[in-house]
Amino acid sequence: MKPRLHIKASVDGGVGLVRVLLLGVFVSVLVSTSISIAFEFASYLTFALLPEPRRRLLGVWRNPAVIGLAPLAIVVMAATFYGPAAWHDSLHALAGWRRILLLPLAAAVFDDAASKRLVLKTIVVACLLATLASGVIVTSLNLPSWLGRGVVFQNYAVQGVASSIAIIVCIAAIMRPDAFAGDRLLGDRRVMVAASAAMMIDVVFVLTGRSGYLALMVMAVVVVTLLAAGSWRAKAAAGLGVLVCVGLVLVSSAHVRERFEQAVHEIETVDQAPQASSIGYRVVFWRNALRMIRDHPILGVGTGGFQDGYRPYIQGVPGWQGQESGDPHNQFLKITTEQGLIGLLAFLFFIGRVLACPAPTPYRQLAVAALIGLCATSLASSHFSTFPESRILFFWLGAMLAGADVRGQVA
């Protein structure tokens, strides 16, 4: 029997307030981390003071995705008690990991069809507005972008990842219209096709972020594969078709070809380059991070200890290759260097619990597609622990998977 969502007739006022605050986190993080943090702490206070949100939060710990967070949280907290970092740095890094709380908070209140649809419409409208503004920035000589070509959100990575999530929402609405019947926005296939096309054009032909290109391809392939009707052979064929189509669109863009050619060149010349580059930095970080893991394999160098642990590996190294860093720009290396193989196993356990978490169609598929997409982009960035995309992801997973309990059922 397929999981179903209850459509509730009324919502407690406290629950409605928390939903607004968490949506505030979700939307504001696209443009300002500071504003997002203000909404975040306001949501904490509301959960603490109001009885119904507090009751829901206490009950959400049966959700498999929330359960999956527990080992990771324990390992991260335990790792603050060892390593070379000062207490201030360790506690600051630990405080940064509070973003994972957005998953249980969202799971506590976005547990019915209407609230989930609200989340989907919010991301689509926000990204569609950004797409329109991006077009104005690029085409108008009087409105140059101060952050990069066509960037409206915090940076091109945030805009590319958020737009990719909005695009797969449109794809889901097109493929499963029965799930959104009666909804004036999501239920209109013509609007969804137009919106997805506009946002795809922005990601591929306007923005210059490689993370956006990768997120778009991976998320689109995953969501189409999971939502396609028929056998797994039919699903695989649908996914392959999307891979080919999106791939052709990407290679048709001069910006995409230029960015990936640049990446290949920076990798090939990393040891001879007189100046630092985005990919060059990453290659050097990855090499030294692997050396750190070799020397501290089990427990790592402690939460917040990457920079202090990294320093001995660059002593005496001249030029930009000898510069310090607080992040290896790879989430899997970041976890393993700071919390060791134990931390990596806890992280993989969380990912596995999310992938196996039950939820109604198409919400589960949207959660899985976003998670796999961010896992792919996290090979070159720390999208779970360091950058703004992490707040988007943890909120998204909580909202999409809300309602599931440990028995594999949906309340």
C-alpha cells in the first residue's frame, strides 16, 4: 500500500507560525545568511514556547531521516573534545552544525499535503523571480551584477542549486499531475513547462557555476528515473534519455564548455601554475586532506580542527600551494579529516536512512533527487556543513519526508 498524506482541515496557530518562520529561513538563505539565522533562532524560540509545535517536535524523532541524524550529531559533538583546535574554534564549528536541526524542525510541521505544496510553490516562485531578475541583469547595461554573471541570490552556487531543485519540482508536477490536481500553479502543466524551461536557460546559458550544471543534471536524471512509470528497465531508459537531453543542452552552452575546459586545464597545470585558481586550490586541499586522513584515520583531527591539522602539511611549501585553509572543499574529505572514518560512516548512515525513508509520491522522489544532487556537488564543496546550500538541503529533506515514522509508515 502506497504511503498517503493526511490533508488536515485546520492548523494550530503555533504550527502555522513555525511554518512561516521556517519558510523564512528557506527563502532568506537564498539572499542573506544573516537574515536566515534570525528566522532560524526565532523558530527555535517558537518551538520552545508553544505547546503544539513542541509536542510535534518531540514526536518527530521516530522519523527514519531524523533517526539517521543522531549518530552524526553524536560524533560531531564528541569530536569537539579532542584535536589541535582551540576551544573557541571547536565550539564555533559545532555551532555551525546546528543547521542539521532544520531537518527535524521542518519534519515536525510540514507533515500534510497542503504544507508540502506550499514549500514546492515557494521554491518555484522564488527561483522563477530570480530567473527573471537574472535576465534583466544580463541584458541591461545599467544593471550589472555585483556578484557574477546573472547572479541574484547569494552566489552562483546557491542560485544554481536552488534553481535545480525548483526545476525538478516542475518536472515532478508535469510527470505526476494527479498529485497536484486543483493547484493553480503546480497543477498547470503549461506553467510548469514554461517555468522549468526558463530556469534551465538561466542555469545553463547565463550562470557560470559548475555546481549548478552538475546539480541540474543529477537531480533531473534521478527524479525522472524514480517517477517514470513501468519497470526498472523503463525507468532506467527514461533516466538515460534525460541524461542525454540535459547533456546536449549543457554542451551547447559556450559558458558550460568554457567552465569545464577551464577546470581540466587548472587540474593539469596545478603544480606549475604561478597563481591560484578555484580548481587548483581544491586539488592541493584534497591532496593534503588525504595525507591528514592517512595520519588520523579513525577519529580525525576533531570538529573545527581542519585548519590547525592542515597547517603542518604546508610548512615550507612556497607560493599559493602553501596557503592555509579551513575547508578542503569536499564534504566527504571534510567529515573524514575532522571526525575520522567513524564520522564518515555516520554521515553515510544518514544518507542511507534518507534514501530509504518512506514518503508519498512525488515528495520522497524530490527529497532523494536533491540529496543525491548535493552529494555529487559536495565532491568539490562542503555543501552539508559549511555553505548556505546546507540549510536549503536540510530544510528540504525535513519538509519532503515529514510524516514518516520508524515503522516505515506515513502518519
